Amino acid sequence: MTQTEPAITPDLVAAHGLKPDEYERVLALIGREPSYTELGIFSAMWNEHCSYKSSKRWLKTLPVTGPLVIQGPGENAGVVDIGDGDVVVFKMESHNHPSFIEPYQGAATGVGGILRDVFTMGARPVAALNALRFGDPEHPRTRHLVSGVVAGVGGYGNSFGVPTVGGLVGFHTRYDGNILVNAMAVGLAKADAIFYAKASGVGLPVVYLGSKTGRDGIHGATMASAEFDEGSEEKRPTVQVGDPFAEKLLLEACLELMASGAVVAIQDMGAAGLTCSAVEMGAKGDLGIRLDLENVPTREEGMTAYEMMLSESQERMLMVLHPEKEEVARAIFVKWGLDFAVVGHTTDDLRFKVYLNGELKADLPIKELGDEAPEYDRPWVETPKSQRVEAANVDAPCDTREALLTLIGSAELSSRRWVWEQYDHIILGDTVQKPGGDSAVIRVEGGPKGLALTADVTPRYCEADPFEGGKQAVAEAWRNLTAVGATPLAVTDNLNFGNPEKPEIMGQLVGCIRGIGEACRALDFPVVSGNVSLYNETQGRGILPTPTIGAVGVLADVARSATVAFKREDEAILLIGDGKGWLGRSCWLWLVAGREEGAPPPVDLAAERRNGDFVRSMIAAGVATAVHDLSDGGLLVAVAEMALAGRIGARLDAPHGAPHGYFFGEDQARYLVTVAEPSVGMVIDAASAAGVTAARIGTTGGDRLIPGDEAPILLEELRESHEGWFPRFMAGPAVDAAPAS
Amino acid sequence: MNAVVILFPGSNRERDVANALRRAGGVAPKIVWHGETELPAGTDLVVLPGGFSYGDYLRCGAIAARSPIMDAVRAHAARGGLVLGICNGFQIAVEAGLLPGILTRNANLRFLCHAQHLRVERNDTPFTRRYAEGQTIEVCIAHGEGNYFADEETLKRLEGEGRVAFRYCDANGEVGGAANVNGSINDIAGVYSETFNVLGMMPHPENLVDAAVGGIDGAALFAGLAEAA
């Protein structure tokens, strides 16, 4: 059966997301007009999502090595040594565009994709996190998206059987037309049993594993590399459908297969499916690949080579196997009820050749497909600096009590219990600190060793000052790991931005990457994996720059991890670090005073390190009874969160300087620590010796917060405000299926 | 005590319950594949673990209940052997006819995962011998379809024969109201078979056997079971 393929016209080239000069590059590379299948392959390999063509130049500036880094960026996930022969394998990746179009399946397959990245490396996933950004709560579509995304994240992770232990949820009108779904997965493996994509050996079988290939997700990666417009709803068919059950089987089958010694190389089929995975395995191993597509298990009749090469059907893997182990491998997959098919073999000609029923559909140079992808040094302009906002020059519209109740019950700072209670966060029986603290803590099976995990970024800071915002995202992640007592190890970055072809957006990307790089270098906190999501724009309006930082730390003994909850009455509350009452871009200025302006707080990385190392030493010494980092909402919001978690109130000394600056300023590198009364002198002396500012600011106790000489706030009032917002919001009038804005 | 944990495609708490048996009961269970047709000789306890067997497609537990191994499990139960079904295992047990009633979607239509108090209704069974009658314990739930339902006649029998194992309650042991998180009829969290050798329950005692991870109120169930055979 021969199917006529469309002629290659400029319109067809444009529909594949290739610019005219990029198409010229294709012609120059292969010396002829590409076939339809080849055009599809170039489109898949050279789009922004797969080629990083706008960001590569800047990503190269990030620190990616360190004494404990076993694998940095470039593989399916980063690998870091955690001692005793164990490694942690992790990565974060976005699934923004699909989640906006079809929130449940978009979010679910985002989780599925990142889990697959981790177990492709030979690691068993032990934790998942996610960073979600939605539009204004008042936007008619927001509730529908929250409901669908949260259900999708839970639906996939819960069924797969990985605890979803942490993350963040934010709201801002700049995400009205482009929500963000950043999913992170963390796995554990043995250092001597890590698997890579790099193939070796000529004439070895290339094996297709997992679910069958259908027509879903064709051009998903291309969609993720374009702005949204009014027609985006019509792209619903390009969103893949997830099957967590198949993924769970694939996990068990892959780990069993890896243990059998049959695997030479493995690559999951994620974005751009069979194309990307086959090309990467060959190119990394300096080998050619021949595929015979008639052997690909398909869900539908009559699929063309073009469709099979571009399908993004989920839960699929490609492997190169030792030929003598082929039957062992097949038996394992048959046992788990999964497809197993030899679809090609490795060759020595460095060509990527795709046949269907003996007919050659594509014949391309395999290395150049990746290496010769366009790389741009896009023009960029620095984001103009914002003015500093002095607390003394800002009138407080209300008293401290009312401001605190407003903040703690706001969309931004209210409890996320409604969200994380839909995620199974206890499965596997190793969750030591569940969602709601500074970092999640999980035990490495058997213990006492553990991992601390967090995901952070403050987009409103990045918008005002990308460089400081990039630094702050890293510093806050480092601080959150430190606050539970962990030693920070490494990060994964998920860079979400608007259209990089606009110099001001490119300036945000450049600024944030430079800030991330500076902070990671200063804190010895290398970037080991990551993902870039650009073109998060709708009708010309971009999202807030959102470089989400996922971070991992290690604890020697999880029993010694610190939590935010006040533990006992009459303990001293110490503030570690210096504050000047920085209100620029603070939650107070935004949510209480109604002003989104000013320069964000600067990040002094030396102070971060000094203060953090001191706090970690106090936790290790068993002196700190509760610890919380100061971030959104400042000091009083942190005190309130500690009080609510511990069901114990606090009396605070009168503020130094203006109350709103003191209580709600968002100066960086700060922590609250409680210590028993007899330890106060020792801690303050030790801080002084370490060059760290530590000051007693109050005492725990009672059923209310008493901020200096201002009106007290009952914990019950605080709790009602804090816990109330999310359930009330989600119970509001149904707005499902609202039209896209 | 010879224990086995049945592994269905999509089970995901088999390791959790195996760890709980080891830690709290000193029992190392065998893992038995769903495709087997016989249980190992001398099996005392069969555990149907939590998870999403067959993806919960069709109806929770419905496909797993037709697995080859389930005839052997039914025969084991008929001989008076112990069977513990937790969460998806409870769903499989009702679908397999080992227990009456059915589990439907939570009343609020959402998956729920949180700490949950239960009232232990009686302590003269192999599963609850280490608890006190009327004791309030704290375990956790993690399910989307745990809303227990049985018709009036069945319910009357269950209550009349004292076959309700656990009820959802608050920290003070008060049953009902907001403590009934999923809408289960009569606040039922777990039920016994007629002869009290089969227990199905939605909450997860296996995740509460370790003070470092949430608490130890689930440990007594496994410690008691280890002594029971």
C-alpha cells in the first residue's frame, strides 16, 4: 500500500515550526529536499523544546560539576552520590502547554514523563514534587484548571505508587493564559547500576518496549515551542493520554530487565517519541540506527512512517540489548503483559535510516541531526532596575493583626492542604516530613539516612530583577533544605519564560540563568539536570519569568531533622540573619497595600552560606527545637506558620523600626529558630563567633500571637483564615469548560 | 506464621505491607504472583495489598478478583485461613465475594490522603487481639473509592453479627459527622467475613508501624496477626 505524501511547500515547512533560514540549513545539511517523514524528524529535533536552541548558549554557563556529581545535564536525569554506594537520580520537567489545553491528562502525562526519565536511569522513583502556577483566582478558567491539574498529578502518581511529598502552588494573573505544571521526580539507585542512553556495539537489536504507538501527541513538542492563540483549544488532540498502570508495569519490567544484565542502552520515548530516543541512542554512541517501522506495535491500523516517528504515545521505551539476552528480556516483558518488539539495529554508518515495509522513508546523518541543530545568540536587553521601596515611605493601610490575617488567608500564602491531601504522600512508608514544611524529608530505605526535597522560585522577584530573582530561587531552595537540617547537594532547574524572540524576554532568561549560576557557584550547589519551557505567551503577553529550582539535600539521620512546628511553651524564638524591613516586591506590599512594585530583596550569598551553615550546625547539635526559613510574608507569617503547626502561640518583642517593615519585610538569608531557655546564651555566643547575627525576638506560649504591643491574634482565627481559603475557593460556583480567554 | 502477599499488576503497597509484617510481626512474607494457581503449602495468612490493580480500570478490584490465584485464595478462606485485604485489597475482596458490600467513589469525589482515626469495634478477632475494644487508633487513608455501601439487609446482618471491624471517628473516638471522610454507610472503615477470618479495610495500618514515620498505631494489627497462627 502506498500512501501519497504531501509535497514540501513553504507553508508545510512553516507548519512544522521551521523558519525559512532553518529550512535552508536542512537543505544544506542533506543536499536535497527532505521527504515528508524527514521534515517531521527535523521539526521534532530542531524545535525549541528538544534542541534548546535559544537557551543553550546560556545554559552552558551554569556550574554542572562537583565532587559528588556522577551525571550532570544531558542524560535523562542528573545523578548525585549520597554515600554508601547509593545515588539519588532526579530531574524536573514542564508540561505547561498540554496542561492548559487538557489539565487532567496534561498534568498526568507530565508526571509520567518525569518518572520515566528517572527509572530509565535504573533508579526506583521514591518521591515526586511539583510546582504549579495558575492565573488569577478570579479568572473564569482558574478553578477548572486547578481542579484538573491537581487531580491529574494525583491520578498518575497515586496509581504509579510514588509519594508526592512537596511542591508549591501560586496564583497570578500573568498565568491566566499559560499555566505552569513543573513536575519533579526523585529516584534511588546503586552507583554501580546506573543506565545511560549511549549505545555501543554494531548490529545489536534495538528493542521497543511498553505501550503501543497511537496517533496521540503528534507534534506535542512543536506545540510546546509556540505561543498560544485563539486556536489553541483545537490542539487538544495533540495532548497525550496517560496510563499510569502501564507505567507501573513498565517500571517493574525495566528494573527487572536491568537486573538481568541484558541492557546496553536505554532511552525513554518522551517528547518527539521514537525520533528523539533513537537518534540520541545512536548519536551518543557514535553509531547509526536502522529502524524497520512495520515491527512497531501500533494501536491503530495504517499508521504512516511520519506518524510513527512523531507520535508521543506514553509509557514507551527504546533499548539496545545484548543479543544473547533477547529471550530473557522478552520473557520478562511478556510476564508483565507489555509489548516487546525488535524494531531495528545499530549500524556503523552514522546514518539514521527509517524503513517501512522495506521502503526507505528517511536517511539522515545521525550526529548532525542533534549537533547541527540551530543555536541562537538571540538579542536581549537587560530588565530595567526598579526603585527601592523604603518602609518609612509606605503608609500601612491596616494594623499588624489585620495584615497578618489577610496574608495568611490569601491565595498566595494560605494552606495547600486541599491540594496535597489529594496526593498519596505516605506510600512506601518512608515519608518523614510530609508536605507543609520547609522541605519534604524521606528516609532512604531502611534509614537512618534521608533526603530533603524542595521546589522554589519567587516569580515576582524575577520579573523585577531577573538576576537577583534567579539568585533568590536558588538561595531559597538551599535555605529550605538547610532548615530541616540537610546538607544541600544539587539542583534541577525548570526555566519557564515567554517568547525568547523578544529581547526583553530573552533578557529575563539571560538574567535569571546568570543569577542561578552565581548562586549555585557560591553555594556549591551544581545544576545536574533541567528543562527549558519557552513561548509561554498568549496573545503576546508572557508569564512572569519562572525559573523553578528543584533541590535535593542529604541527612545523615532523619530522626534529627528539624520541623517548623513550635515544640514547647516558653522557648526562646531567635531570628538568625539581618533584616532591614525590605518591602519591595513583598507579599505585604502586593496583597495588603495593593502595589506590585519596587526592587526585590537582594541576596547576599556569603550571608546565606554563613547563616545557613550556622543553623544547620545548631540542628545537628540538637539545640534548635524548631526551624523555619523566612520567605514570602516575612517574619510574622513565619511565626504564624510555626505556631499553627505546633498549636502553640507566641509573644513577640516590639518591632525594631516600622512594624510593617519589621514584621513583613522579605530580607533574605534569614531563619527563625526556637531553643530552650538555658541554651539562649550559648546559641547567641556561637552565632557571634561565626559572624552571624542572632537576636531573641520573642517567646513561645499561649493560644495567640502577640506582636509587640499590638492587638493579639488567636491561633484559631489564624487557622480558620489559613486553612479556609483553598476549600472555599474550590467550592465556589462551577466554572468548568469556560471558554479560553 | 506463613504469610504471603499477592502481587497483582498495579499493586503498589506490597512492599509497605511486607515491611510492616517484618517490622511489627517478625514475619517475612512470600510474594506470590497473581498468575499462580496455588498458594505455598502451609500458608496461614494471605494479604491482598493496596494499589491500583489493573489501573482500577473497569471497576476497582474487579479484574484482579478474576485472577488465577483468587480461586486458591477463596479456598484458603473457606478452610478458615486468614485473609487481609487493605484498600485495593479490600476492593478486590468484595469483588471476589470474600466480603459483602461494595466500595464506591468518595462522597466528595476526590482522592484523599491524610491521617485518620478509627474506632476498634472488637478485639476478639485474629486481627485486633492486640487492641482494646473501643480503642481509638490513628492510621492513614489514601483512596479515591473507599465509600462503603451495603444494602439494608446486608448491613443489618453485618451490624447484628458484630462484623464491623473499624469505624471512622475523630481523635476523641466520636464516630460520624466530619470524621466520616468518604461517606461510608454506618461510618464503616472495615468489615469481617462471617467467620472473622477475612478482614477488609480501606485505611492503611501498614504505613503506621514506625515512630519515625507518622506513628505506630498500625503495628498491633500485624503483631497480633503474627501470634494468631
